[in-house]
Amino acid sequence: MKLVTYEVDRRKDIGVVSKDEMWVFPLRAFGMEYKEMLEVIKGLSQSEMDLLEHASGLDPHKSNIVGAAMMSEVELLAPIQVPDQDIICLGLNYMEHAEESARFKKEQFDGKREKAVYFSKRVSEAVGPCGQILSHSDIVEGLDYEAELGVIIGKDARDVEADKVKDYIFGYTVINDVSARNLQNEHKQWYFGKSLDGFTPMGPCILTADSTSYPPKLTIQSKVNGELRQDSNTGLMIFDIDHVVSELSKGMTLKAGAIISTGTPKGVGMGFTPPKFLSPGDEVECTIEKIGTIKNKVV
């Protein structure tokens, strides 16, 4: 099941996408008065989940669903526009990306990753699946893209054992972890270079956790101006979702609605010789199997 935040006729709504992906039905049509996706994540009951799953299979012509709109007529927004907290990110979580990162920084890489690398990404407002990436050309050189699987926590998680993590996952989304490589290198850390306004395209939906096998082993790709750059599978993460959530929850509470961006595979701009960084006018597509595609232009 896919849940979306969208705008139609100047009204913002939360909706469920029909199984044929031709329609979106507002949750309010089924007596659910959620105004933001975070409210849905924190408050949706199992009976409501079951109702929406059933509703996604309905024919709007026969069922007379109030507010039903064709997907072609709505503007999809980032499913979680303003996260409660910074996004938790995984660095160097695919082995071949760790290799290309070391090569770019002219560092030796021994092929070992014994501990996960965590950092946070500030998001004042996430960019929609067709929104714009701001180039910040006055301060940014080496503007880069990173297609990543976003994992959304469904209930407060503290001291969760690895074999129980599945029960804490609400769903998945696509994230482009846009990065300013010069700021990363100059400041010797990743926070500033990852957190500029317009650096977090997200969407096009939240795929609920029960809609795919666990752990999700999904094709993940990125394209720039139609050229395939990244082509991998989320099953190749070094530290998987079970490990990450369990490890983090041992020392901190992961609140419902928290977003974890699980790292990017090889093929980012800095990995090429010479590097293939982004420029204004470029269009970046990030796609994850079953979830969908976000397509964002650099301005």
C-alpha cells in the first residue's frame, strides 16, 4: 500500500494510492481526519490500516469515493514535508561506494567496515518528488546526488533486539541525499554539506512495510539527464536495517516518524574520473523498485 501527501485544487491532503496507481483517495473519505503524514504514522490503527488496504482496491466510479482524484491531476509533495527531527543517515554503507569515496579523497581503503558510520541531516522542508534542488552555487562546488532507501520508524523504539526490528518499521521511501562535496571536505564532517535548503528530495510515497518482503531487497538506481549512474540493490547494504535500528536503539529512543536514510551505492558523481558533479539544469532521477521515482531539476 502506498500513502502520499499531495495537493489538488489548492488543498493539501493525505491519501492512499489505488492499486492500479491511477487514483488517489483522501483518508478523510474514510473518516480519518489526519492532516499530516506524521499524524498517520503515529496514530494509524491496525483496523484503519486494513480499511485503507481494502480501499486501495476499490473502483472510484462504482464506490463513489468523496474527493477521489486522478494521479495525473494532483501534485505529489514529500510524504513527510517537515520531519520531527534530523534524518539519521548511514555513511559508506555499500562496500563499492566506500571504495569510490576513499579514492576521491585519495585515502587508502582496506576493504573493511567494522562499525557503521552515522550522521544527521537537517531538513527544514523536504523537497517533493518533482521539486527543485537548489545549487547554492555561491558556496557549493561538487554538487552530488545519492539515491537512498529511507526507512520510517512506526513506533517508539528503545532497546530493540535485531530480530524484533521488523515490528517497528512503518514503511519506506526514496531519498536523494544531495551533498556538497567541498563543504564536506573543508569542514571535515558531513552535517553542513548535507543540510542546505533543498538538499532532501523525498517521495513519491511511503510504501508500507507489509507491501514487500523483509528485509527489503530492492533495485536502487539513479540517473542524471537520462544516463544511468547508480544501479544496485538494497540487499547489499553492509549494515542492514535490523543492525542499524537495534544498535541505535540501545542508546537512544527512535521516535515514531523518525527517518533513517540507509546509505547510497556506488555511482555518485565523485566516484567518476573525472568527477561528474551536478550543474543547474541537470535532472536527477532516483528510483527504488516498488516504491517509485523522484525526478528533480537542479536550479
